[in-house]
Amino acid sequence: MRAIEITRFGGPEVLQPAERPDPVPAAGELLIAVQASGVNRPDVLQRKGLYPSPPGVSDLPGLEVAGTVAAGAPADLAAAGLAVGDAVCALLAGGGYAPLCVAPAGQCLPLPGGLTMVEAASLPETFFTVWQNVFTIARLQPGQTLLVHGGSSGIGVAAIQLAKALGSRVIVTAGSDDKCAACVALGADHAINYRTHDFAAEALRLSAERGVDVVLDMVAGEYVERELKCLAEDGRLAIIAVQGGTACRVDAGLVLRRRLTITGSTLRPRSVDYKTALARALRARVWPLLEAARVKPVIHRVFDAAEAAAAHALMESGTHVGKIVLTW
């Protein structure tokens, strides 16, 4: 097959077409004929040599795809409630920048009704991540307030819509007034331009000085100290990336007095059983929202797979709102 590989660590230009053997599904896996592949920030980090694929996983980038089931053992198909030829989207640990890939059967989900392959390819990495961190770990409840950094990112647009659909209030940060307006159009109650306003002060003002219940943080670094100051009592800070660096200052006294919780997580190395449980929760709680159009994929741009370098350059520019997708 003609896949897109990382020829060496570096800029977008290191992504090049290459001939690779067709993958063969192992026990518990399905073979997917890929029609579209989502592009995510971890792909960029892997390309730079900062996020290696786990042992035993394809070195090709790509953590989410949509396509049709091409093969699988009858028992694995039955366990996933799928058949050869079914349209699916899937969460991968790697290997998605290819016309064929393998995925654990439990991480394959039927295409939500009414969605295209491109739209479905934009779902798994972001929706698994948001569900895991905002709803499973940080336990956001209806009526509570969520603060999302990077509201216009793929993670951000998913978090805004899911939190609103499930009855929470949402405040976001973004890097321009246009991006803030896009976030409000997606349902955010308030959007803060972090280049012109102090997000912590604004979050406190918008919450009548009470603070927010959950923060979804992709920045870390110096943001952490300010996030703790704008959390309500019993608030939860969920760190999912460290774009602002790993060093931070924590006021332990504030954590004690306000009973705050700081969590961190990475999804890629978690077990298949863990990700399968997340998939079941998404199918039960989120797929109906997608099929009812209460939550909608946000696609910024679609590239032919051969243009993967241009797709990565766009992601690194930070000018996109929503997801970037490759097609095969």
C-alpha cells in the first residue's frame, strides 16, 4: 500500500509517500479500508520526534480513521457488533496515515447516522479524549461550568458542544476575536481572547467570583498557577497537553483550602480494555447526540493524503477552527 511515513524527524516536509506492506489484523483486531484520516496535534509531535509510537504499534502517524471493515475474525466482528463492509470510525494507537490500517475491535464504532466519512474521521481522537478527561476523570455535571483552553481546536470544539449538550455552562479561551466568535457560534456561553484579557480574572468575573468547576488545559506551564486561582471549591483541573511547558508553580495551600484536584492523562498508551470502555460510553451517550445533530463535527479543511505536509503546516499555523482531515 502507498502510505504516508515520517522519513526523519523534522518539519512538515518529512512526511512523504512510501510503499508499506498491507497490515494484517491480529487476534482482537479488524482491518479497515480507510477513506479518511484525522490530523491531530500528537501527529505533529510524533513527526518532530517528541511522541514516539508505543512498542508494537505502526510507526506511521495517524490516530483516527473512518472507512469500511475489510476483514476480521468472526468472533471479533461479533464482539464489536460489526460485519465486513460496515462503515466505521476507529481510534488507533498509530498507523492511520494509510489506505489500510488495523484497529482493536473494541475501538471501532459504527458511523453515526447522517455523517460523512470525512466527518466521522474527525471524531475518535478528540471525542475519546474529551469524554475521558472532562466527563470520566473530571466528572463535569449538568449545571456546572467548564473552562476550555484552545476553544477553536479540535478538542475545543468537541468539548464545547458536548458540555453544552449535556447541560453545562462553557467558557473558552482563544487567540483572536474571530476565533472567539466561532466558539460562541458553536455554543460557548463566553469566549475570552487570551491575547487581550487575563483569562483567570475574566473567568472569575463571568462566574460572579465563584470560579469554574472544571478546566480542560492543553497548555500547562504558567497557566496552571492562574487556573488554580479561578477554580471553584472542589474544582478539577484536567491537564491533557503541555504546549506551554512542563514547569509550573502550584500554591499547595490554595489546593488544600479549596479542595482542588489536579489530574493529567495521556490516552495513547492506555489499554485496549480501557479504550473499549470509553468507546461503549461514547456509543451510548454521544452517538445519539451526533445522530440528532445536537453535536456536529467541525471540519476546517480537507486535504488529499498526498498533501499531508500541507495539512501539518496548517495545523502548526494555528489558524484553523475545528479539524483537519486527509482523504484517500
